[in-house]
Amino acid sequence: MLILTRKIDQAIIIQGNITVMVLGVERDRVKLGIAAPADVAVLREELIAEDDRKVSQLHRPNRPNLTPTHGALALKPQQDE
């Protein structure tokens, strides 16, 4: 997993045709703008049905457990207890 730090109005570009831009930061929330071609589905994770989520987890690498640190956007790996 690639972890980046971006400021407001900075973006990342994925495969040359998907742009993810930071539009704002307020307390513990980040507002993102996503521009993608019409044939690319952009969904919030919580809207995906549970069955679909189970299938998609089989096809994506494990995501590290991340916990917020003192900084507003800083993340660090979570320690297993």
C-alpha cells in the first residue's frame, strides 16, 4: 500500500485517468474530490453489500491496521496486542 501526504488542492493521479484531490480538512474528516471515467465505479466502502465485500476482499491485498497519531492526518501501524 502506498501512503501519501497531500495538502488541500493537491491531488494524486491513478493510471493516468483517475484524479483524487484533497478539497478540505476539518477536524477528523477529509473531503476528497474524485474524477474518473464513466465506466469506473466509485463507491463508498460502506455502501457495498456484505456479500460483495467478501468477494472483493479475496481479490485485494491485506490492508494494514492504521491508527491516528497526534497529527490531524498522520497514521501509524497499529500494534497487535
